[in-house]
Amino acid sequence: MAIAPGVLLTQVALAKPADQPVSSANRWGMLIDTNKCAKGCDACVRGCETENGWGTNETRSAENQTAQWIRKVELRDKSTGFAQSLPLMCQHCEHPPCVDVCPTGASFKRADGIVLVDKHICIGCRYCMMACPYKARSFIHEDLQDQLPVAPRGKGTVESCTLCVHRVDKDGDNALPACAEACNSEGHEAFVFGDLNNPDSRISQELAKHGGTQIRADLGLNVGIRYRGI
Amino acid sequence: MAVMVRKLRSLLLLVGMILSGLPLTAQSGTPLPEVPEATTRFSATQGCVEPTAEMRKNHMKMILHKRDQTMHEGIRTPQHSLEECINCHVPDDDSGKIVRIDSKEHFCNSCHSYAGVSIDCFQCHADRPVKDIRTRSTAAAVNSSVAVRALWPAWPSRRAYF
């Protein structure tokens, strides 16, 4: 926001220098407009699979036990018949229950609000999966091959959406998680990614103008993924 | 008598070694691992991120430290990153040669198999430079499933326990 030529009231957020740690100055989040989310379209799910290498390399696990970092959920109001769909993934809570229950410290929240699993520490107990109200986490039951460098994954550990943390670390405010990118390339543009702490970011401005809903706001988790239209 | 038996035994051992084709230590020296050359340099001025002797001795400490920095603090610089080790030291699939972690030609395994040190990094991490899972050849996928299964045997079936 410029108040005079060359004088900025607030600094435009830039990507952090690569050698600096993430800080709580940022809180990354996403706003998903369910009115733009097309029923039957799963581009975001496919985009996430391609980016993070899940969905193809579990060959021996039962279908209901394979990893699912992001899923499409169909909602239908029984009284009116109004149907809508939305993508559901890790909601990157400010007070994540998965972190509360983790006995080893593997499930943790980064300073910038992204909730991750440190698989080096994870013992595969799956308490986090039980604690998560959004069913966002998956457990890997079998030896995997052909993982991608950006998303190491392996048997005996729990995993979930990382908010494409490798992209966020690289590009900061200009990053676009793979789900959002895939949605954009389908022309739906249902996702807005950005910094909830920065009042000038597009996500903050959209939330200030039109508001947003947290799924299960009653739990008081203050999630980073907000929805509009539900 | 005992001396004669001992002499005979050592003679037999020598003949046995020659017949079996084992290299005689005195002739060929200590066998050393054949460590493949890196495919690229880290930068124009540096071959590797640290001097070779330092890397040989302390690479595990460096990648462990970097691992925690990357995971918890989001520091993803190339220095000491496992991904960059692989990018320089293991040939890309596009080079026409697919080298997996179970191969003696894989940089990490060339030494670790020699030293008898088993590592589990590559149960999760990519063992070769990869950009997109979908761009891989089918041959690579077939090779890998056979090779990795041999390297990390599956748990015995449930029946074996009961």
C-alpha cells in the first residue's frame, strides 16, 4: 500500500531468503470457493498426486487404506436437494490435535503454520489419524518405490497434505500449491493461496471482504484452510 | 610332528586359495570399493560441498543436521542436502543408465555395501535424480520393484507367526 511515491505503508511480502528459517511472521492458508468448485472434477486431487507422487505406487494395500492427501467431498442438503462439492485436505490448524497427541514429536506445526509429519521421527502409531477431525492423514502399509525427491514417503509412517511446503519455501507469497495450480489450469480458480498474517495478501483481502467458513469451527482449532459457499 | 602338520595345513590353504581364484593379499593389496565418479560438479569452483576426506568421515552428520533444518525450518539450500548428493553422484535416468540403490554402481551403495553399513534413507527418499514420476520409463519401474524387494525383504506373512 503506497502512501507516497516510494513510501510503502506495509512491506510487500517476499519469499524468505533460502538460507533463513521460516518464521511466525507468516501464516500460510488457503481459501476455497465451493461455488467455483465443479462437481465431478478432481483436478486438484490429480494435481496433488502428480506433484507428491502418491496414488500410483501402493499396489498391495487395500483400496480403503491407500494414501489420500486430498479428497473431493460431495455435500447434499436433504431438504432442498442442493448439492455441492469441495476438496478436503489437512486444514493446517493453529491448534492441531494431531500435534497434541503425537507421542514422539513427529507431528508438528512449523512456525509459519504448516502442519507436517517428520517421518524420521514417526513411529507409525496413528494416534494423529484418530485425533484428526478431518480424516486428513494416511498411513503407508507397504514398501514403496519411486518416491519423488520433494515428497519422501515410506512404509510405517503417516503422511498428509504438506501445503506443497517445498513450493512455499521456494516462492513464499507467490507459491501456488499443486491443487490450486491444477484447479486454475482447469479454469475453475476455486483456490486462493496466501499469507493470513499479511492484511494485503489476496487471501486476507478476500476474507475481509466476503468472509470465509472454517469446517468444524466449533472445535476452536483456527484452521488455515477456509471455505466460502458452505 | 605338530610343526609338519601346521606347514602342511598352510600349504593346503595356499593351494586352495590359488585354485579358488581368491586374490592373495600379498599380491593385490586390500580390496577397495569402486566408488563411481560424480556426474556433475557442485559449482565451478568446488567439486563437492566439502573436501573429500571431510565428506568421507562426516557426511552422515552433515545430512542429519541438514535434514532437521529442512524439515522443521524450511531451509532448502543445496549445501549438504541429500537431494543434491543424489543429483551429482547418481546418473539421471535420461543418461540411458538406470542405477538404483541396490546396485554396486550406486554411489552410496558402492561404499556402504563394502563397509557393511546398511542405510534406510532410500526406503523413503528418491535414490536417483527424478523430476516427475510420470516421465519414468516402464523398464525402470519393473527393475525397481524387483530390486527393492530383494533389498528390503517383506515381513513374513501372518501365517508364519501363528
